Amino acid sequence: MRHKATVVCAHPDDLEYFCGGAVSVMIRDDWDICLIIATDGDKGTQDREMSAARLASERRHESMKAAKIVGISKVFFLGKEDGELRSDNSLRPAITRILRSEQPERLITFDPWRKYELHPDHREIGFAALDARLAARLPLYYPEQLRDGLENWTIREVLLFSTDNPDYFVDISDTFDLKLQALRAHKSQWETIWQETRSDLLHEAERMGAMAGCELAEGFKRIYIPEGPVSIKFEHERGD
């Protein structure tokens, strides 16, 4: 039976930018990965002639192209307004429904406690994903979903990217180029600043690699929730 993980992101290019190398490693290791994208990134441009509707359409197309490059099995678009995410009942039920349907073992999302995070969507989607993880396991949250045939589901492992304190590292030395290839599919965001972006990502991967003891890496904060009434574990590990 294949392992399953769900990645919850705010914008179409978040996965590729922040954890595309690690996700590629997981897929290579026979994990089944699905992706939830909360917004269409329809405000992510400085082009004053671009309409939100046209940009949203372009970014969905780019997301599907990037997902195919990486090997992601499913992409769920929630269609929320860019820049206006809230960790409340406008967002949590939709994420909860997908978690109950997909039944992943691992949840991957933004670290909402990162210091000085300037993008509100990054903070809010992290909180929303973690709140949905709790809701997915308790039947009195959104019981209509259970009446629709879904079941409670408990996710015991969480990996938080874009974190201040990584303690779990994935060696992406062999998948860094694939990460870049997938990210470059998001032409509306990165084509005009590609060289600078590639340089920044290489520098960050080298920094994480130095911490992990390999050439290139992506770092996460890992939270593991064991079975039974015991404390959450923050484990310091290296590798996937």
C-alpha cells in the first residue's frame, strides 16, 4: 500500500518554491501526493493591464503543468480570494473534506508561527490546514461530511515548511533540477526574474544542506502526534 501525503498551499507556485524538491523525493519513493491550492493567485502581478480572471486562469494552467512535471496525483483548487484567506469556516470545512476523503498519513503546509511572515495568506493557510487536521479526526466537526459517506481521519505527521526552526531535512541533491523545472512552469510569476530566483533557491538549498550534512536539502519543522493521550513529539531527524 502506497503512503499518502497532502500538501496545503495558499498559492499556485507555493509547493514548487518551498518544498518541490522534497515532494519529488517522496514521489520517487512511491508516495501518492495530492495538492490543495487555496487561491488562484489572482492578485499576484504588477501588470496593471492584467485582469484577475485572466491571471487566475493562467495560474491554474501553470499549476497543472507543474504538477505533471513533479508527478502529483491530484490538484484541488478551492478558488478563494487571493490575499484574503482566513482560518475560519470559510476555509476549514473545504480542507477538512479533502483530508477525510484522501486520508493522508502526512500533512505538509506553511509554518504559521514563522517570525515576521509578511504574507497574510501564508500565515492563514498554515493555521487553516492544522485546524482542519484536528477537525478531520473528530465527528462533530462538519458532521454533514460524514453523512455524505466520509469517515473521520487522523493525520499523525505534520511537516511545516518556510519555518524558522527546521529539524527534519530531505536531501534534494537529486531532485533540485526537477524542482526548478516545475517552478519555471509558473511563467506568470518567475519568468522575468528567473536567474535571481534560481540563485536564491540554490543558496537556500545549500544552507539547508549544510545543516543536514548533504549537498542540497529542504528543511521542515516536524510534528508527530502519537496514538493515545500522550504529548506531541517534536522529533529531530535527518532524512525522509
